[in-house]
Amino acid sequence: MASSIENKTSQTWGGRFNEATDAFVQEFTASYSFDNVLAQYDIAGSRAHASMLGACGIISDDDVQTIMQGLDQISREIENGEFTWAVELEDVHMNIEARLTELVGDAGKRLHTGRSRNDQVATDIRLYLREAIGRILEQLARLQLGLIDQAERYAETIMPGFTHLQVAQPVTFGHHLLAWNEMLTRDAGRLKDCRNRLNQCPLGAAALAGTSYPIDRDMTSAALGFEQPTRNSLDSVSDRDFAIEFTAAASITMMHLSRMAEEMILWTSAQFRLVELPDRFCTGSSIMPQKKNPDVPELVRGKAGRVQGHLVALITLMKGQPLAYNKDNQEDKEPLFDSVKTLYDSILAFADLIPAIEARPTEMRAAAQLGQPTATDLADYLVKRGLPFRDAHEVVGGAVALAEQRGIDLSELSLEELVDLSDLISDDVYDILTLEGSVAARNHTGGTAPEQVRQAAKAARAELG
């Protein structure tokens, strides 16, 4: 016969309560529908915890073996889609514990000795995020290799370099692609730093103050591949700065992907026509048959705002919480999980897209010739011949005005016209007024000269290993 307490509430924590939880409140506070993503990490943590309890003599070896067998079965049920999730059990932890107890009896009830859902979930999220960062870094490296390959392919292909979206100076397409790679290299560094900092084990912090059982936190930490246990039990269960740090790094990476997307969108437009995207990464219009829309870059550009919104949500979630754990932290998972998926998918899409981009060298060259892009080269030429830079700037301004008035490029001005502007100019000026001369002249570390692009690509490839 059920006890009066059991009649009032079937919750695992229901002993103190005199009435059942309201049905709406039960649904409102449940998290199993999204935190079930943590199921296998929760099982891994439970295996480590059970082994430690047995090694420390807190539960029997028979209990440990029985628990392990039950957890193995639950893991298979979850993998095969056979596990039944119950709203009244609230979350992934209690659903798994209840099923374990159903399978193995009292041994399942002993598993929770010396731990709390507070340190349990903190451990699960760290395990999840550590693995997720590893998968993201793999795709990021693949994207970077695609950029490096393309940079080598287009090391000599001249295109316009822009400031204020106005043609500024000629660069090579390979140099531009390596600029994208530099952004992603820093992004990878931030993700690695985040992974290093989160790699500490909260298990053993229990609810907030630790536990009176003679546990071995070093053992569980090592079993789960953490560098060490966390150092303060209050902090262990109450902060989510590692999730915030990841989402911040993800937001910066998505910002870089968005900038890359914006340039691809511009470059594929009829007004630029600098690159061609494969049809498989584009869609058409339901009404305009001529359209080829760059949907993949556009979606990545849009999804950047989504991840940045999650960052604001997580910072706001945490900013007013007193120590230690609060139910607010149930809201940490959906923004984090979605940030992980959005970042991974966006990098994956670009890792597939970048190697398939085709440059339009003829159109790039024509675009690079607009707007007198070698004007700075002419100024540098005069400075090297002894003219102060500000005076050289004024002379070249006059040359640009003359060329614009006649609707021609600086390189098309006659030697006589140029000499009239400065007697320091001689016929070798035309060597530096060409697009090839301009990019070749920037033959130094970080410069756009083809030789430097190839060296930079080689170094970038070596960094990736």
C-alpha cells in the first residue's frame, strides 16, 4: 500500500511536500525535453562516480557491478530510441536514475550517494562542451585548409583591395583569402583556451558545500579525462562562465564567418561578378527565373546574430545570481546547445563551400583598375626619389585629377604629362603603375606579393599540422 506521502507526490524529492506539484508547474519546470542531449555524458559521469564510491568503500563492489550493468542497458536504450522520458521526473538526471532503480533496485538508489544534481549537471555540461569544441575545431581546421589551398591557387590573381568599399589598392585574391584564415586562426585559439579552462571536474562539490563521505575527487576527475577537480565547491556548481566564454568565442567566430559571407554575397552580385559559387550552394527565385541567390552565405550571415543573441542571454542569466545554484541556470542549456549547433553547421557549410569557389580573374583585374589603385605607388616612387611624402601626395593628387578628367588610368598618362607634375619622374615609373608592379612591390612579411602569399600559405598549413 502506498504511503500518504507517495499519494501526494511521486517526485524523488517529495518527502518534504504535502501536495503534488501543479501539472502546469511540472511541465514548466521540466527540462528533460532539451537536456536529454546530456544523457550519455550523464551516464559517463555516473560510471566514474560509481567506480569511485566502490574504490573508497562507500558502496559495495557488487553494487558497482550492478550499477554498471544497468547503466550499460540504459545507454543502449537511449542510443536505440527505446528510452521513455517522463515529465514528472523533470530532467535527464532523474529520468536515468529512476530507470536505473527500476532495472537494478536498491543499488540504483545508492548511486546518488555523495553527489547532487548540481555538481552532476555542471559536470555533464563540461563533458558535452569539451567534446563539442573538439568537433568544431576539426571542421574549423578543414575550412582553414580550404582557404589555404585556394590562396595558393590564386596567389597571383589580382583583385581590388577596398577601404570604405571603394577601390583602394590592388591585392591578390590569395592574400585576401589568407586574411580570412588569420581571423579563423585566432578563433581556433579562443576555442582552445576555452576548452582548457573548462577542463576541470565539479563532481564531489555536491549541492554546494562538498560531501561528508570520504570521496576521491582526483579519481573521478581522472576517469573523465579532466585535468583536475575544481577547487571550490560553491563556485563549482554555481557559475556558467565556461558556457559564456564558449558562446563569446562562438559569437566572434560567427562574426568572422558573417564578414566572409558578406564579401561572398557582394562578389557574386552582378555589380561585382568577382567570384562564382557552385549551383549546389545557391537557390533560385519562385518568380524570377534568372536569379541565383547565395543562400548559404546569407544564412550564415543571419545566424551570426542568433549566436550573439545567445551570448547576451547567458550573460544576463548569470549576472544577478547569488551563490550557489539557482533554478535560473536551467536556462543555460538551450542557448548553449543552439550556439554549438549553429556554429558547427555554419563552419561545416563554409568548409564545403570555400574549396568550390571559382574566381573570375578577368573581372577581378578589370575591377582592380578602377579608381586609380596605383596612386599610392606613385607617391611612394616620388618619396624614394627624395620628395617629402606630403608633397608627393599633392603631386599624385594632381595626376589623379588629370587622369579622372580624361577618363583614363594613371598608367595611361604620357611621360610628358607626368614630368610636368614632377621632374623626379622618369620612364621607369610605368613599372610601378601596373597592377602587377604594385602587388610585387609589397614583398615583405604580411604583404600581398605572390611570393609572400605562397610563403604565408605554407606557414599557415604547417601551423595546422
